[in-house]
Amino acid sequence: KNQVEQSPQSLIILEGKNCTLQCNYTVSPFSNLRWYKQDTGRGPVSLTIMTFSENTKSNGRYTATLDADTKQSSLHITASQLSDSASYICVVITTGANNLFFGTGTRLTVIP
Amino acid sequence: GAGVSQSPSNKVTEKGKDVELRCDPISGHTALYWYRQRLGQGLEFLIYFQGNSAPDKSGLPSDRFSAERTGESVSTLTIQRTQQEDSAVYLCASSLWGADYGYTFGSGTRLTVV
């Protein structure tokens, strides 16, 4: 069964600190994995896209890793800011049609 | 347009009424998806359109839900005889065909059934 699991479900950190969000998946066949940020009341916005051959990809303070062998990905946020407070959703894409599988997200709250 | 546009952004309706939600995808995007997101929960697939192919309706929760799309343009999601459990954010996403292309989401329509 194609599943995407994220942990933790929620996380509270102090401004300026780092954090790491986890995503484990059983989706097959794998095409690529994406991390999205969803602010309250808004649609998800893409942060990173990772294909099978990529292990690490950075986008500013966001760094995503992918281990296709263990089917795990992480999103590391460095020097967190209050504006990082949002839900972070892991999406795994298979080949073919209607091919998006969503995790339920990690709710991150950054406090001053 | 530059992004995926959804309207209305908010809709409050009385139980039993019909509602129609609209999605304008990015011009040229052949694939269009509708998702439902209940408060505090993940995205739930509803329906998928790809070009002129028959849509994948496997996610529609009941026959009160229907969606249409003309060619590769605007899509409308219709909910008939709304129920309180229909209250959610309805998100639309579009993409070019092929898994390597980006999927862009709209900001959603927040539906509240009272």
C-alpha cells in the first residue's frame, strides 16, 4: 500500500534554533519527492523537489535529504524564523497518472 | 495567469444548499487535481483531470460531489445538498503532464456549512 508518514506530528521550537522533520514512505514506483510549506489558510507552496539520484538539496535555510534505499527523507530548517511557522507536507510522486501521495504534515510553531 | 486561482476564497452556506467552487489552472497545464483538507488533517484526493481523458473520480466521497473541466481550462467542483461534514478547505492544483513538472496549488476555498 502506498503510504507517506511524517513525524513529528507537531513541533514547537524557539526562534533561531534548528529542527529536522522526517518523512518515511512506501510509495512505489518512486519518481520524485517534494516538500511543501503550507501557511494557515493558504495552499501548499513547493520548497524542494528531489529525484531518485539526489541525496541533498538546499533552498535557503531549508535543506532536504533523500535516502531512496531506506525510503526516507528529511527537511532541515536552519536558524528558524517566526515566519517558518506552518505545516510542512511531504509528497511522494510515482510515475503515471494521479500520482501524488501526501503525508499528513508536521505542524511547526516557532516562538520568540 | 501566473498561478492557480480559486474562487471564492471563502464560502458560508446553509446545510442543504448547493455550492460551486471554481479553479483556474495555470495556462497550459494539462493536469488538474481537486483535494479536500479538513481542519488539522492531510489532503484528501477528490478528482483528477488529465487533458481530454476521462477523469479519475475515485476520490469523490459521495454522489453529491461532481466536477467538470472543459478541455484544459477552468474546472468547477459542485457539492449538492451540502452537509456540515463538507466543511473544509478545497484545494486545486495543476501541472504539466509528467512527474518532473511542478505541481502548483491554489490558495483554496474555505467552505463552511452551517
